[in-house]
Amino acid sequence: MPGAPTGLVATAGNTSVNLAFVAPSTGAISSYTASCAPTGAGAVLSATGSASPLTMSGLTNGTLYTCTVSASSTGGTSTASTSATVIPSAVAGALTLNLTSLSNYAAPTLPAYYDATVTALDNTPPANVVNNKTATLGRVLFYDKNLSFNNTVSCASCHQAAAGFSDPARFSTGFSGSAFTTAHSMRLGNIRYYRPGSMFWDKRTASVELQASQPIQNAIEMGFDATHGSIAALLPKLQVIGYYQELFTFAFGDANVTEARIQNALAQFERSMVSVNSAWDTGFASVFNPALTDQGRSLPVPGLTAQEDRGRALFMGGPGVGVGCAACHVPPTFSLAANSLSNGLDAGETRIFKSPSLKSVGVSGAFMHDGRFSTLDQVVDFYNNGVQAGPALDPRLTAPSGAPRVLNLSVADKAALVAFLRALTDTTLATDTKFLTPFKP
Ligand code: HEC
Ligand code: HEC
């Protein structure tokens, strides 16, 4: 008689279970036999093999099974000393998610300086408050290439974590592989703190929810445009995918895939991308003082280099002290102030663009709505002496004469501003697994 296998671990897959075990140290094993019995009624399945692991197929998703493994030799059979219970599922087959222990999206730990004045900027609608189940579904949708017409791009193709959830390229490659967007992709950290809630550079979409299905239907981005059946063609495509049947049921109570549910789930995932880490955040946390009028923003920030802190003083300070960047790119979120007008990129500009939060702007490879600048030095040069006159130019960028403001910064001060912008890089947001792909390789 051989010894019994030990340490049986059952891992759920899509209608399957992977059974890993430790071979007994004694006895010449000729084969292993596994069996999985469903709780309650149903057929007991079995499989055989000559080594660990064994894969058992043909199970019913969502049903609890108890599995055992036994070893056989010419001398006889010994049953495994351990059995394991497992629920096979399509989620377990395709994704790394553990639905019994979800990541925390609903209640991120916010620093003290994310106080009532900051939370007042939150554009979350009462009907779509972030919960962990729906945000988890949003994470899957965000990384799923099935959302594009030919399964080539996901949201994450153009919103890459390492680039601050933007695209390092000036323009992004769409689903066709040969057509490009005409605007630069936008970073997604802190989109929830842009109070008007309107999305895209030109603010053409009213909310994060309404924005979420736009790229899907865009003729260049994901391709479900009118000629490809529009979003009505995407819904049945997702409806038959097993992990969506499970995840829509998990999040919404039934498996029905609708545009509104896709919008809500994506919006919840995106709003949970709160950026509260960077060299500036760490230092500011120690000088933040709610009793001060400016909450301590004019104080030196520990941990920044002398050059970064000089840049901080310029960025934060108003007339006579600094160059007033913070009046529009408002700390601590660095999302744009609701009342910002044009920053005067082009002479005669009548349009008013928004900016994504400047958190992680230092890891971007292109700047402004059309990605016209490829370095932060060019951005600072622009604010120094390149602002153009036009009907939409913001008064904060206008001199008392009415002409565009010229800063006449020294070379050292321009470099300091760039160094400060780089001190806003959030490596925690970029590497937190809850914001990375949930798909198995
Ligand atoms: C092919 C590249 C591409 C894909 C795919 C893509 N995006 Fe974008 N995204 C962009 C570009 C480019 C912009 C800016 C477009 C503009 O303003 O005209 C943008 C803008 C956004 C914005 C606006 C941010 C703000 O602050 O206003 C959000 C939110 C967003 N995308 C989310 C998504 C989601 C969710 C998906 C998947 C459903 C997605 N994107 C797919 C390229 C892409
Ligand atoms: C009047 C408000 C306002 C002020 C003041 C202002 N900005 Fe901006 N900023 C904007 C707007 C609006 C945009 C987006 C413009 C566009 O792309 O069309 C922007 C874009 C940017 C970007 C590019 C963001 C990206 O994702 O591509 C950077 C970097 C930036 N500003 C830095 C600064 C710095 C540094 C200062 C101070 C010298 C400053 N800004 C002052 C309104 C302002």
C-alpha cells in the first residue's frame, strides 16, 4: 500500500478545479485518482493522472465541491488524508480576483489635509457611490480588450498605470492599429475632485458615468461606432462571457449587462483612483495646519530638495511671492479649479479646456490637450513668456495692462518649477495591484 497524498489545495477555475498535492514519501505510485462531489445533489466527477496537479473539468460553476485525491500502487490504494472544498467559476478561471476578500475601493485612507474643503469637490453622484463589488467589476471592464470591436485595446491601453493612467505617446493608437486619437490621453488620478464633473479636455461630457461609454463608441478608440453596431452590439458580446455573468450578478444582483451598469462600474473604478501619495504629499502632511489660513501651504515642505521646495514656493505663491499656478491647479488634489478659463496656448482662443490633475504629470510624455509639448521645461517656458492673448484668456494669466502675463523667471527658477512638478509623482497609485490588470497572464 502507498502512503496517502497530503496538503491538498483545490484552486477554482472556469468549470474546473486544479488539485495540487504533495506525493507520499513511501510506496511506488502508479497513478492518482481524484474525485469531486457537489454539495447536495449532482454527479460525482473523477479524474486520474500520474502526478500533482490534477485538473478536474466539467464541474458546474457556482457549486460547492468537496474533492479528495488517492494514490494507487500495485499493492493497493490509499485515500488522501485531506480533502478540500472549492467553488469553480469563470471569474476564478480568467481573473486573479478573490471575491470573498475584495480590495478596498469604497473607503480609501485619506490624509488629514483631504478635509471638508476637498471632499466638497467630490463629483460622486449620490446614485453611484463607490462600493467594492461594483468597482471590482469596473476594474475588469477597464482592462478587458473585449470592450473594443476587434479585441485589441482596453481602456488601459491608453490609460497606463505607469504613465499616471495616461498614454506615454502624444496620440494613442486606436483599435484599428493604424488610426490615432487627435487629443492626448488624460491622466485619471483625482478625476473625482474636478468639481464640475465634466470630462474630456473640452468638457463635452457631463459626468464620469456618461464619459465611460464614449471611448467604446468612438470610431478611432474602441470601434463600436454606428457602422459597427454601436454599444448595442457590445452588450450581447459581454452578456455571454461567463465572468461577466458572475460579476454583474455579484455587483448588481442579476447578470443583465446594460450600458448604464457598465458606465457606473467604470466610473466607480476611476473615481477610486485617488492620488494622495508623492514626495510633496509626504512632506506636506507634516506641515499641514488647519488653523492657518493657507493651511501651511506657504511653509517649506520637509523632504523636498532645496530646488523642489523653491519650485513649490513659486507654484503655491500668489503675486509678489510666486507665480500663482496653485490658483488653478489647486492643492492638495492638483485638479483644476472649476472657474479656470483658457491658459492661452493659442492666440485668439475662444475655447476653454480643462486639465487633468497635475499629480504624476512628471511621468507623462506629452502635455496639453493636443500634447504639443514633450517636456515640462517647454510647459514652464510657455507659462514664462508664451501665454497668448485671446477672448477666453483667464485673468490670472493676464498682466495689469491686460496683455498676457510674462514672468521673466530665471533659468534656476524655471528648473525649480519643473523639479516641483516631478515631486508630484505618485508611485503608490501606479503600483497598487487593485488598480492593475485582474486578468491572468
Ligand atoms: C485609443 C485610446 C483610448 C482608449 C482605448 C480609451 N481612452 Fe480615455 N481618453 C483617451 C483620450 C485621447 C482622451 C482625451 C480625449 C478628448 O478630450 O478629446 C481620453 C479621455 C478620457 C477621460 C477624461 C478624463 C478627464 O479628466 O476629463 C476619461 C475619464 C477616460 N478617457 C476614460 C476611459 C475609459 C473608461 C476607457 C475605456 C472604456 C477609455 N478611456 C478608453 C484615449 C483613450
Ligand atoms: C488660469 C488657470 C491656470 C493657471 C494659472 C495655470 N494653469 Fe496650467 N493649465 C491650465 C489649463 C486650462 C490647462 C489645460 C490647457 C489645455 O491643454 O488646453 C493647463 C495645463 C497645464 C499642464 C499640462 C497638463 C497635462 O496633463 O498635459 C501643466 C504641466 C501645467 N498646466 C502647469 C502649470 C504651471 C506650472 C503653472 C504656473 C506657472 C500653471 N499651470 C498655471 C490652467 C492654468
